[in-house]
Amino acid sequence: MRHESFRFDGLQVPVEVHGDGEPVIFLPGLGVHPGYYREGMSRLGRHFTVFVPDLSFRTHADLPARVDRYREFAEALAERHAPKAFRAGH
């Protein structure tokens, strides 16, 4: 696993990156720390490159005010990392 970051709407969002292969953008539930999914993402990382942003309220206390831009965030993240990435969420 490695760490990157992504700037969106004034926020610097940490992104966990697992594995190497075809890209997958995994969006955890809003407010959920990506560590909750780490084991599963490590398994997916055996076959894919999985990008998991940290959208937890612990990291971003002001995130609830941006909920209406969640889809826009997802598209911007995918465009930056992998325009043809498969997108999944929880």
C-alpha cells in the first residue's frame, strides 16, 4: 500500500493505493475511514490498482457540508488517477 493525496474544493484528501493492475476507484461510505476496508482492498490489489480516498469525518470535519458534491468528487478523482477506471462504492 502507498499513500497519495488529491486536492478537491480546498481539501487535501489522502488516498490509499493498493496493488498494481487495472484501476479501480473505491469510494467508502461518506464518513468511513478507509482502514475499515483495508483487508478487502489488499485482496483486490492482487489483481487491480485500487484507489481509496479518506472521506472520514475524523480527517475532514467539514466534509458533511460537501455531501452534495460527492459525485463531482468521485469523477474528479477518477479523471486524475484513471479516466477509464471501474468505480465502486459502499
